[in-house]
Amino acid sequence: MKKTLYLMRHGQTLFNSRRKIQGNIDSPLTELGKKQAEIAKQYFSENNIILTHAYSSTQERASDTLEIITNLPYKRLKGLKEMGFGIFEGESEDFHPPVLEKGGIFGEHYANFGGEGEISLRKRMVETLTEIMENDSHDNVLAVSHGIACFTFFSKWHPEIHLEGVPNCSIFRYEYEDRKFTNIEIFKPDFSNL
């Protein structure tokens, strides 16, 4: 039986607005980030989507976004956390290496600096989301995570497609069947009026 996963990135944070690398450290949603989540919430109401279960990363920027999207009780899971950037967390995004042309975004670069590589990130995201979707009653699931985590999960199932970034509050709609995820839609809310 096909099920649906809505994998979403959190709203803008203070570090996003200051172009700082976040990773495993946290910063709060900005007022703009909260408004972005309110706009993203309309995707679910306008498409008459009734969520059955909700999950978020253990990081507050994700759980705070989820609480704007839905009133459902939810679980926070470490498996949905952002990639760790090691010694570069809290530093300027200018320290990021050039984005890879194929096969990911930063590869194993950050594993060399006390962080996490994409192989580890992809493995834990796939394991966590598969475990969630294997629950019998989980038909329409929302999981709020992070930009690189969403990117890396997408690249596992669609390596032939290179995403041009994952804006705040992007929503990836996946069909889940036979332990495989197929991306059906990437919804990027319009924030031009904010």
C-alpha cells in the first residue's frame, strides 16, 4: 500500500539570516521564519491533506516549525537532525567547500573536521524515515528536518537530479511503498509578499 511522506525544511533562523553554519547547534526561528511556516501551512489546508502522524528533528528550529504547521502530537528524533559540520559550526557559510556537481553536496568533507559526511547522514535519514513509514497507521506523515538532510535524502532516491538548493519551508512529497521513496513533488512556498 502506498503511503505519503511530507519531508520539510524548517523556517528561517537567526543563523540563516546571518549566513552562519548551524549543523548540530541551534538558533531560533526569526519572525520571518515563523511567517514562512504559516505560509507553508497553507499547502496542507489548500490540498486537503490530513496528516496522521508528525515527527521533527530534535533541534528546536524544526520542532518550532512543526508546531506552526500542525497541532498533532509529535515525536522528536535524532535521526532527522541536520548534518554535523564539526569545527565550522557557528562560522560563516563562506567556509563551505564548493558544492559537488554530482553525487551530493559536500561529500565527506566535514567528516574530516569533527563533523559528519553525507554517507552517514544519508544512512541515518533513510533508516529513520523508513522506520517511521513502516508503522501500519502511518499513511500521511509530516517530518520536519533541515536543508542538507533533505537534500541528501532526496539524492539517495533521485541521484540523477541535482537540486538547486532547498529554501526554507520547502516540502518534499514522497510516495512510500516496498521500503522505497519516490519524490512526487517539491513545493517551494512563495514568500515574495513577506
